[in-house]
Amino acid sequence: MSNYFKQVPDFEYVSRLPDAKISDYIPVKNLFKKGYLRDDIFQDLTFFTKYQVQGDDRPDNIAYSLYDDASLDWVILLSNNIINIQTEWPMPQADLDRYLLEKYGSYEAQEEIHHYETIEVKNSTGVVVVKEGLTVESDFSVIFYDWMIDSLETKQGITTPISNYEYELKIEDAKRNIFALKPRYLNIVKDDLEEMMAYKKGSTSYISETLKRAENIRLYS
């Protein structure tokens, strides 16, 4: 289980329960306090390694694999600026199958053509003239001058159909390419999170580094 929310400070909010007294408060987590990796770490690739999510792996599985601690799943998410895990993390296969069936209505509809993409085209010297994977019309062709044979070349039939299923799968596969913070920098990030989550003295709502209290307007109304 993630230990991220254990580090989020509390906020005492005026109780709205039916039987609450006028001076009663309810402690809640201050979700406006959000952890992040500071810029000098987040923007420096030397702090990270490339990682590919396998199968139905979750952030906690990966955290256990890399850091021997599943509760550090928040490090995986912050390293990739993932806010909504429901939409920004690759879906488990069963969830993906269910999502596609709901979206397209049938397995047959999933196999219908979504769009066309180019296949790679090179000239006689091996230089790429057309990159693979460009979205184009089905009858797309290219004309280029090949100086090695001193002639204009025309390439047709250089597109391939991409089905709805393949299109959705590419989106999910792209989400599998993530960055993982190198283990030797974990203590820096932990210390940073502890500092950014702590309340600072100076406001009338301050009680401690882990607790603030909202003004009770009920006392004055």
C-alpha cells in the first residue's frame, strides 16, 4: 500500500455532521498539498532509467521490483508526472478488452480501418525518404530524386491500414514507456517530499508541521 498519503498533512475542517457541536472539527487530508519532483531532478535524465511496463504491472509492482518497497509507488508516478492513473497508466488486458468492446460495440468493428500509415521508404543509398508511421490518405505516394541513379523515383503502395484495435493498442503501448528514478536518489526525493508537505509557521491556521485548522465561521454567524 502506498505511503504517500501518510505524508500528506491534515487539515481540520469545521464539522457539518448533523449532531456536531458548533466548535467541532473533522480532520481530513489536505489534498491541495501535492508532491512533485523538483525541476533540477525531473528535467535531468541522468537521475532516471528507461523502463517498460510489462503485462498488467502496476506502479506498486514496479516499485517493489526496483526499490524492494511497494509503498514507493508514488515515486514511479511522480517520476512520470502521472496524475490520473486511470487514464495515464496502461490498462490491464481484461480492462482494455472491456473498454474496446464498449467503445466500438463489437469485435468486428474493432478490426475496421481507423486510418492509414506509411511504411518506410529509402533511396538507393539507404537514406530514409519517407518515415514509417506517418498518418496519410490510403492512396498516398511520393516522388523523389535519386541522385545515385540520376532519375525521379515514384513510390506507390507505401501505406498500410491500421485497425481500430491496432490504433488503441499503440496508445496503450506508448504508456508503457516510462522513466524510473534510480534507487540511489530515493533519499533525496523522500526528504524533498517531507519538506514540501510540512506546514510553515506564520499563519493563524498553523498548529503544527502536519496540521492546520480552518477558521470556524459558525462561531461568528
